[in-house]
Amino acid sequence: MKEDIKTKPNQNRQQRSQQMCRTIEVVANVDHDDMSPPVMSPVVVSSNTGDDLNLIPPLNFAMVDNGIFRSGFPDSANFSFLQTLNLRSVIYLCPEPYSEANTGFLKSNGIRLFQFGIEGYKEPFVNIPEDTIREALKVVLDVRNHPVLIHCNRGKHRTGCLVGCLRKLQRWCLSSVFDEYQRFAAAKARVSDQRGE
């Protein structure tokens, strides 16, 4: 009788964990025996300014830490840039299905997709499920998933919350965590404000 009581909470926890993260296998040919972080080779950019080389980062793109990047939702114009990162994984924080174009890009580049369906809110740390953030952090912290790109739609609130939690684990003070969050989440300044008009 006691065993039934102990196993039922564990089964419920496992079911919740499976519902939180949807890992979509879009990986083409990946060597699962070698899970060491990939060697980052420098990207050679020629001086040719033709259309064949178009490196455009996604909206709100930034490096968070070694092997960890953040951005808004990438589109096909960003694929060449993303290829230079040699990504192993993508963490997608929205509940909407991943686009076909992006899924095709991941598959053709052997990139694994982790989807955590977090509803969008404008305020930081409001209604963000702790269990979901905890599971997403596990993926971020596992170096076997690096290099990894974390993104939501705009790379602001959901991405900012996950990165903020990572910063707390890195022992950042709370004011620095919120400063970084604000840099990405704040409304854009008007051009006229920047000119001093």
C-alpha cells in the first residue's frame, strides 16, 4: 500500500514533465557517441559583398555565455548567420508550433529542438510556470546541448525570464539581472530621442 502512494506522485511528476517540454527530433545525422561540446572554428568571411553571403542575426540576438545565445524568432533571412554558430540545440519558449521553414533548417543542420510552451506576458516573472523554467534551465545547463539558442517571438520577456534565472544561478545580483532584462525588453527609444531633438 505504501509503495502505491509513493509511486503515484512520481508518475504525476513524470507526466507533468513530459507535458512541459516537447522535444522534437528533427536531427538528421548526429553522432550521439560524441556528446562533447563542438570545437568552435572561426568563420571566414570573404570581402565579397555579393548576395551569396548575407549574415543577418535574428532580432534581439546576443551571446549570453560561452555556447549560449538568445534572440527573437529567427526567419529564413537569419539562417546563414545561425549556421556560423554551429548550433547543437534550440530552445523555443512559445506554445505555437514551430514553423516548417525553421524545422527544415534544424533538420538539415542536425539541430535538436526543445519546445517549452510558455504563454506570452508583458511583465517579467509573472505567470511563468516554475516547473517549466526549471526544465528549460536543465537543457540550458547541459553542455551536451551547446551551442544552444534560446528564443521566443521577440527575444524579450520569455527569453529574458529564462536568461534571468540562469543569471541567478551564476550568482548575478538582482539589479544586474533586471538591468539586462530591461535592455532587451524595454520599449525601443524613438530615433528623435536619440538625436536630442
